[in-house]
Amino acid sequence: MSPLDKITIEGLAAKVRIGIYDWEKKRAQTIRIDLAYWTDTREAARTDDIAATINYNDVAKAVLKLLKEQQFQLIETLADAIAKTCLEQFAIAKIAVTVHKPSAVRAAGDVTVTVERP
């Protein structure tokens, strides 16, 4: 089995309508997404060729496309959908997705949900 390396995208920001309350469904809120995914990067390191790795710009675009096309009530559901999308579209062995929703609890600085999928 090949060793796996971790690629991380932190703080991917988007304005989305997400939540269970009527006002959340009407007004876009800023969320942030952190992704960590595992893949074998040895060929990319050896050849210095972007085609030999998972282009993190393509991953970010796929996530942003999902956010644009679908609406979610829960950040748990959103995190799971992001993980599934990435696993289906890219040669990722494992992924961890954290969704940050700073406006979820008035007295808190942030609320996050993290999912990990093989």
C-alpha cells in the first residue's frame, strides 16, 4: 500500500443560505470550510507536474459549486455532502471536512462540525 500524504485547504469562504430558521433561509451568511484530504503525492513530487496530483483549486471549485447549487439546513448535512462530492470526483483516499458557521450561536465566536470519511 502506498503512503498517503495530506493536502489541506483552510478557510474557504462562501456566502450561503443555511439554517433552520426562516431568516437564515432568506439572508446569506458567511461560512468557512476547512478540508484535509489524503492522497499519494509521490509522483507529483517526483515530476513537479500538477497533473500528477489532485489540484486543490479544482477541489475548491467543486465545493463552491455544490454550495451554489444546493441549500442546506444543517452544517452537519453540508459537511457530509462536501465529503461525498470530493470522494466521488477526485482520487481521494480519506477526507476531513470542517464547516464553520460563526453566526450559529449569538454568544459564541464560532460553531463547527467536522466529518471524516474514508
